[in-house]
Amino acid sequence: MVIHVHTGARNTMWRVSLKSTVRIVTLLCIIGVVSLLRSSTNVQEESILPVAEDDWTSKFQTEADKSYEYEKVFSKNIIHRSKWQQARVKEYCSYNQYETGRFRWKQLLYENKHKVIFCSVPKAGCTTMKTMFALLQGLFTLNQLQGENMVKHDNHLSGVYSLFNSYQLHRLKNYFKYTVVRNPLERIVSAYREKVARTVSSRNYQILQKKILQHSRNKNSQFPSFSEFIDYLLHSKPSDPHFMPTTELCDPCRIKYDFYVNFKTMNQDVHCLLSLLNIPQEYYFNNITYASVLMPKSTHYNSSVIINHFYQLSYDQRMKFFKEWSKELEFYETIYPGDIWTYITKLIQ
């Protein structure tokens, strides 16, 4: 797909790129990560999975001359945002290398009728999206799903991992691909509060709590502290997707996603996305019939909650976490600049 950009747009894109890059380099230098400053010749191999070429691409092409203005980051027009995101992610991937061994094909769900693929990231609207996919695939009726835990139906959803290689590549090449991204600091706090810091019914998470508490200095603790949880995260590198970076789960440098939904504006973003994909209105999140199932109220923590959790860590712990998750933090900052930086500037003091 050829993209034509006006000279003014290039200048705007350059200013945004420069501003974001300065922030990122400053952050990584502070936490001791100098791998960002690589030679320009050390560029990642071009993705083998290009953006889908389908009817919807014509809509992108008609908008090709639109500028990459900074405000397009949160524009209601997802075509503008998509093109801005793809340019930014391409730049990000040019100096970030990834091992693909931990890449989870299981996180990719597909729906054939509307030719769409979704990468499921726990604690970033994945239950909502899985519910929509279950309805789109006709696996269940609304009444069957009403009030039930979507986790029970996970195995019924169509996953890319279950296909033969040729079918996998065909869908990855030709389907519209998207995922939901969330501030990594907020997401990890959310995972801790739901899976570690409270009574859980899942046997797996009960075992996890006990495993972390074995190394607790407070033997009378009922649940692990956030500090103990982060220690476990840094030393054990668990394979549970709730505690893994989006960049490892969805592999954005090998799979070119067409759109990154923002968890903060998920209602509006997905509404626009479904419209672009010609999905019937009864599946829209603002439809009153489906709202209670498709769009449960998301838990958005205010900044003080996130800051207070990370202040429970020692300075060294915070720096180790930032270093370990530097690529994830940088990725989110790349496509939704400013949010991560607001937290980091407070937490590195």
C-alpha cells in the first residue's frame, strides 16, 4: 500500500517522532538500558506478515494524503490513527529485536465472516472481545452468555494456533488485525489486584499465592505484597499471559497490526472499528441489548493508585522492573505518547 504524505505532514511526524524519541532515550538511559542506541544498520528483518489487502484498504488509501498530526493519536477517525500507529511501530521495530520463542499463537483469535483477527491480552479488555467473538461466530446466543464467565468458553473460540501453517499465514496476511493496549503499569497493578492480592477461586492462582508467600518476610500475610509479587515477576518470568508484556503475547514486530485499540477509550474505539469492518450494530458496545454482556464496566485506576503501588517498591526494584519491561513501556509510549512518561518521571525520583 503506497502512502502519500505532504511535506508538512512529514515535518509534523518528524517533530512528534523526535519528541517521543528524546523521552524514550532519556528514560532508558536513566534505568541503564543502552541497547536502544544501536547502529542504524542493525535493523530488524521486514515482517513476513504484511497488512491485510482487502476491501477495507481502499478506505485507508483514500485517506493516504491526510497528515500524521499529533492529535490523530486520539482521533475518533481510526483510519488516521491506524496510519499514524503503523508508522510509529515500524520505527520502534527498526531498533528493537525480539526472540520469538515465547510468542503465543494461542492469543490470536479469528472470525472468518468479517475477516478479522484479534490478539487477546489479559487485563486489556480481552473478556469483552472474546464475548464478541463468541457471538460473531454463532457459538452461543446472548442468553447463553448472559451472566456467565467467558473463561468457560475459551476453548470454543477459533484460534489461529489450531490451524495448519498455510491457513495461519493466509489469515495473518489477509485479515484485519487488531489488539487492545493498556498502560503497562496499570495493567500489571490490575493483574496483581485480581489474581494475587485477594481470594481467588482458581486453583492455579491459589498455588501462585502460596509460592510467592514462601519467600515472604511476613509469615502471617494472607496475600503477597506488591513488592513480593514484583520480585517473583522479575526472577521467575512466569508464562501466565496475565503477567506477560503485550509485546511478547502479540509480537507486533512480526505481525503488522492494523489498529491498536486504547483501553482507556475502548468504547469509542471498538465502535469505530466495528463500523469499519461492517459488523452489525447489535454487536456495538453502545447497543442497550448487548451492553451488559459486551461492555462490563472496565476498572480504570487513577494515577494515585498506580503510583502508590509502585512506591511500595524500593527504588532498586522500580529500576529493575523498568529495565525488564523497558520494551513494553517504550512500545506503549510509542503509539500513545505521554501516558507512561507521566508516571516514570514521578517514580524515578
